[in-house]
Amino acid sequence: MTAANALESDDSEALGQVIASDVLGADLLAAASSASGNPSDPGPNATPINLELLGGLTVDLGGGLALPLITSGATPGLLDLGEVGALSSYASSETGTTSTASAGAIGADGALAIDADNTGEFGPATVNLTDVLDQVGVAGLTDEIVDNLALEIGAVASTATSEEGVLPASSEYVVAGADLYLSSPLVATLQTSITDAVSLVGTTVDTAVGEGGVLDTALGGLETTINSTLGALGLVTVEGPTLQVNDFDSALDTAVATIITEPLFDGETADDSIVVIDLESGLVTVQLENLVDGGLNGQDPNTEVLSSEAVSAVTTAVSDALGSVTGKVTEAVTEVLDLTGVLISLDVDVSADLGILIGTIPVASGAVTIDTTLGQLAGTDTTDPVIDADLSVLDGLSDVPGIGALIDTIVNPLISTVLSALTDTVVPLVLDTLEPVVQTLFATIGDGLSEAIGDVLEPVITVLDPVFDALNLVVAITINEQPTERDPAEEGYLGAESFTVNALSLEFLPTLGAVNLDLGSSTVRSAAVVYDTAITLTPSEVEAGGTTTIEGSGFAPNETVTITIGDETITAETDENGDFSTDYTVPEGTDPGTLDVVAEGEVSQTPAEAELTVIDGDDNGNVNASSSAAASANADDDSNAAAQAAAQAAADADANTTASAAADADATAAAQVAANADASSDASADVSSEANASAQAAAQAASDANADSASNADASAAAEGNASAASAAAANADSSSDASSGAAADASADADDSSAADASASADADDSSSTDTDASASSDSDSSASTDSDASASADADDSSSADADSSASVDSDASASADADDSSAADADASASSDSDSSASASADADSSASADSDSDADGAGIRAEIEHETRFRGEEQLAYGYGFEPGEEVEATVYSTPTSAGVEVADANGEVTFVWTVAQEEEIGQHHVELVGETSGTADAVYFRVLERQSDLAPTGGDPGLPIAGLAALMVLGGAGVWVISRRRGASA
């Protein structure tokens, strides 16, 4: 898969490219990239670089210059990959909120396989810049000045991971070195020029020590001075001194060769220098690692290597490196001069007066040698020369008659005196005479050499400066390139909301906008998380000092949630699903009223709001009552009926009464009556005439009677499967107090052919309270049922209470039934109650009750249900619905609403189960939808709900199903401010 065929509907994408370029398109993608997308192709996908495909690509650099992208060295090209190793690309989009891309020198799992110091099997690649340099148009530039310009790049790699759409994504890159190489024949000519300049030093020294030279002249004037100094000792004759220089020219040649072969550099060492120059080859190396402060790795996004400041630093470094040759040559020559051996010799003859008989005759001869160096003579070397003075008695003198006895008394003492004079007087005189002469010679050589080298270097530096000044016109080099982090920000390579990191990016002829080439490029995109937070309070009404439970959902997993209740703040921790539950106690003394409750997570940062009502504590003195009733009846073929009735009532007015009744007769009904100043009662029943059918009715009512006789009533009923009925009633009576009551009834019926049910129950309570309730329901096979009830009630309070319950049921096999207290075919319910709390307060209530019954030939929804696979879907994604409890073999149709759309017709299997699979249409409306399953015999299952989201805006915190889906609303009961929601969703399903 390539980026070209990734789906627009993908939530996340990844694209790894060994080489990326905006001018080479799909061909380059096929040769050097891997891509993934979720859900279309999550991967992971890994692709080695295809050198064969790369070899067929050509890069147009403009100005008529087009080069093959890849060259093997024999054919001109832009990029020589050399022995780069197994470069590859990697892409993985595991979820809609996570994607990872890697490229370059990476492992099979996409991890970086190199670091700055260890490149393993991965060698460098070389970028040909010579032809690009020609396009810049440097004035006077010829091949004699620069014949080759190249950029050598060590192994590179990058990786990026996007999570939950956060920009910038986390990324890492490695560039294992990068150097610019400039080959200059002009620089190579410097070795000859330097050699010629140094050779002049040899000529200068030879002239100085030669006949008539400055040293020869200085020594020649010493002979007379020495002989005059020694004349006082007798007949002593000194010839010389003479001077000889040893091996100077050969030493100088060695020094020059060393200078030529050793690299020139601008720093303390070659390793820490920006520029290194090889005079032998004329190669100038710009070490980019040292050009960027801190090196090539660990840099901020979009670090430019060849900035204007950097180019200026390169030019200065080249000048400094070349300029260093002057110092190097001077130092080398000075060292040669210092170490050049010099031998100074003086010949000495001594004569002595041996008396009248013998006279004055030569008695001894010898020499004085001073073994020194030019450095010692100049004083740059502070060590002492080696002095050797030797005088010996002439051979055979001791054999001359009459003289032998005089050797010890006259000759030897004289020799000793002369030797002392030579070493103590003559030698220092010679050295002191030569020192200033040699020092002047050194200075002359140094000045002349520096000038000569400078004359050689200046034209070379002048010519090279424009070349190095133009480096950033040839190529712009950026490391850790991240388009989204530029100012202004640019899109990543996968468009809006994507992130790209390039280990190293090259832009050729940047001022002309020619072409870019990115090495080690990783691009990722993922969907952002939208947190659908919600909180509920149970109960939502409490008195001061009371406690409510605050439950939250849709927050980030394992985050801290700050909950503000009015002016008070508490915290809670979510679980791995992003849910939390915590209790809150309203402080004592809190005034009645409404408190705003706001919960916000430190990660999700999506506030959820609710209200907490603080009620008056006096409400606890109100009178409360509750009642429940259940009835079930069972009729067999003989139309025998058994009835059970239960009635329960509770009253809290210093007296309590309870009663219960239940009846089972193929039908159940529950009625609830509430009395107010003008009270009303509403009851409904759903009855099925089919065998084993049941009906459920629920009624809820509340009445409020006080000294002003205010009351309200509410009633409801529902039918389902083997039916049950529930009713609840609440009554509140007091001058400042409330009363409530609830009633529930459950009934089931089983009849072989048809069923009719009549249930009547009455309860009468005297003295304290009396209640008479008569309810009836009838059903027949014509799917019609009617219920008529009329109820009036009055209550009279006395010191005692009693309860009387009466119920009857009859079953007719022709599916018609009627019931009343006397088993008659008409149903009549009459109830009256009167209450007199004292002589000054009374209340009366008339209650109109109505009942409606709905009958169907099928037990609608009995035992069948539906579930949904995904609570949220994007357009174009697959959705599934499941049905259970249908008749094996029956056809079941699924319809998707709001706009009715068929999801298909399936046949229930042997277990009564069906599965529907469809794709959410691209034109489907954004928002809540529901699915209904209708069996041709079993009827309709309760609807299940899901939400269609707009891409990139509604993804759930887990990357799966966001929003507040309600697959099936079973019941909603409000009791004391508490809300209960029943949600149906396929167990174990995930997005």
C-alpha cells in the first residue's frame, strides 16, 4: 500500500520514506517507502529500498540540468548510495489514534538501528554537488579552482509516533556524520609553492656560513683578538676559529615534506576543527558536525546547517587553516635551525723558553672544538655546547737530552695554564661573538619565510572565498526538519493534522526553488480524542448533611478529575475505562437551593455539568406512604382460575397499614390512583389474547394533600412478554408535609386456547384510612380490549386501621372476559375514601380514571431483543446488529432510522438468532440513529442506538466508540431525584 491509495476515511496514517522528494511522486514512493492506514491497512508494513527502481528515476534541477537520481560512480548522478546497507521503511497504524513511521537505517520493527557513534553495517552516501555548483554562477570559477564538490552523509534514520492527534508528534532522528568535500587543484599547487619558499631558507643559511658570510666574517675577526689575549702566557699561537654546519639541507627537506603531508586545520586539533585541508591532494573538508553547535544530533527542529553565520564561519576557517601553514613552516624551519649542528674549531701551538742552553722551542700542540647548534648559538636553546680542549707535549720531546727533566717542571705547567685560558676565555669569546649574528640570521629567515608563504597563500584564499560563500546557494541542509514546527507552520506530508520529521533535508539551488531531497523521512497522522464526559448525581436532591454519589464517565483513563460543587472542590481518580464514582456530603448548614456541579479532568479537559438541589431539612417530617400490588392468574383448559392478590400500603401518620394481593389470569393490570384537590388517575394495559400472553401495566401517581388540599397524580402502564405490571403511588398529606406511595403489580397468564382475565381487588381501611379499589381488564382474540374505571375516594382518619382485600377472576374460552367484584361481565371500579383530621380541615378528591388496553395477535416483543456492535461509526465504516429470541426459521428485517434504510432481511437460525452487517452510507446524517428488528411472527424488538460521527471530530477517548450511545432504553424511573438509564450494547464488542 502506498500513500496514494490510503483511504480518506482512515483515522490514522503512517508513511516512512528512505528518500522523499516532491518532484518524483509515486515512482519514488514505490521504490523507497512504506505506508499504512487504519482501518484500511493498519500494517505493520516494512519495505527495503529498491535500488533497481531508484535507478530509473531522473531529477530535473532546472537550467537544463537533469541528473539520474542514483549513480554507481561510472554514470553521473545526484546520489551515490555506495555501501549503505539494508535501508528500509516502516509504517504501522495499529489504532485510529496511534500511528508510527520509520525510515533509513532501521530494524525490522521500525526502531532506529544506529546512533551517532555506531553506524553498524550502514555506510555513507554521497551527493554530487559539482554540477549544481555550476548552476550558481560563481565568477571566474574553473575546474582549475574546483573540480569536485560533494556532500558525504553518514547513515541516517528517523521515526515518529502520533498519538491522539497531538502535534507535534513524538519523534527521533539520527545523522551519523556529514561532511562537505571540495577538491581544488589550486590548493594542491601550494605544496610546490611552500617547498620553494622553504628552500630559500637553505640558501640563506648556506650563504651565512659560507666564505664571506656573516658567520665567517664574525669568526675571522676573532683570531687576532685571541692571540693577543694569550700572548701574555708566552709563545701561544691560535689559528681559527673555523665553523662547519652539519646536514642542514637534508633536515630542511624533511621538514618541508612533513608540512606537506600533515593536514592543515583551523582548530586545536583536526578532530575539533571546522575545516581540514590536505595540501598533497588539494582536498578541503568542511566537517559539518563541528560547524553546528552541539553537533548534528539532538538539535532543535529545522536546524539549518549552512546558515549565513555558518557559511561565514567556513570561509574564516578555510583562511585560518591555510594561514596556519605559515606558522607551521616557520616553526618547522626554526626547529631545523635550532637542531642544526655547528662545529667550531681552533688550532693551538705552544712554545717555551727552556734556558740558555736550549732556548725557545715548540713544546706542545692541540685544538679546541666547540660542538654546538645554531639554536645554542642563537640562545633559543639554553643547553650548553660541548667543549673539548686538548694540548699534548710534542712527540719525542722527552727523548731530547737535557729536556726530559724540564717537561715536568716547565712544559706541563705551561700546558695547563694555556688550557685554562682557552676554555675560560677563548671559548666564551667565540660564543658571545656569534650569538647576535645567529639571532639576526634567525629573524631574517623567519620574516622572509612568512612573507614568502603569505605571498603564496593570499591568491588561493582570494579565489576560494567566493566558492565557500556560495555553499548555501548550492544546497540548503536542514537537520531534524519538521514542517509543522516552522514559522509559519506548514503541513506534514500527509496533509492537515499530519506530522513529518526528516532526519536530513537537502534543497538544491534553494534560491531558485529547484528540488528537495529528504533522507530518512517519517510522517504520521492520528485522530484526536474527543472526550464525551458526563456526570450523574444519585440522588440529585439531598438535605444539608446528606450524601450524594457523583458518578462520571467518558473521561481519560487513570486521570485526576476535579469536581467543583458550588464553592467547594473535591477530586476523584478515574479507572482504566475513564469512569469514576465518589461520594459527596453536603455541609451542615447549607442553605436550600441549587448547586452547580462541574467535573473536569486534567487530561480530558472537557467539563461535565450537573445540578445538586439542597432541600429543606423539615421535609423529613412529612408523611410518606408506599404501596405495591402484584397479581397473577393461571387458567387451564377447564377454565379453572386461581387468583392471588397482594396489596401493600404504608402510611406514616402515626399509624401504618399494609396489604398485598396478586392475581394470575392470563392478564395483569395495575392501577394507581392519586388524589389531589382535583385528583386524576390514568392507567394503561397491554393485553395479548394469544396463549401464554401476558400484560403488564404500571401506574405511578403521587398525591399531595395539605390544609389547602393540593395534590397531583401520574399513572403509566406498559405490557411485555409474560406480562408483569407495576404501579406506584405517592401521597403527601400534612399542613407542611408530603406523603408518597408506590404500588407494583406483576402477573402472568397461561391459557391453552384463549384467555380473558378479570381481576378486581379492593382494600378497605377504616378508622384511620379506607381504600376501595376495583379494577378490571378484558381482552379478546379480536385484539381489542377496553377498560373503564371510575374511582372516587375519600379518606377518614381514625385511631385504628384495617385492610380488606377482595379479588376475583373469571376466564371465558371464547376469549371474552369481564370482571367485577361479583364476577359479572362488566368492570366497574369504585373507591371512596374520606379523611377528617380535625373539625377544621377536610379534603375531598374526585378521581377520574381511564384505562386503555391494546391487544395484538402476537405477544409483541416477548423474549426478543436486539444488540448493536459499535456504539459509534464513521461514514463508510461497517456496522453490525444482532437479534435474539426470534422463532427459528422466521424472517427478520432490520431497518436503520432516522431516514428509514433497510439493513437487510435475514432468517433466524435454530437458536432464533440473526446477524445483520451493513456499511454506513457516506451521505448518512451525522448524529444519533437507531435500528429496529421486526420478525414476521415474533414482532418488534426494542430499538438499539448508535451515533454516526463526522471524521476527526467525534472519536471516543479510547479511539473506539465515543458519544453517549443508548442501544435500548428499557425504563426510566424517577424516584426521589434519582435517574436510572438502561443501555443495551453487545457484550464484549469494541470499535
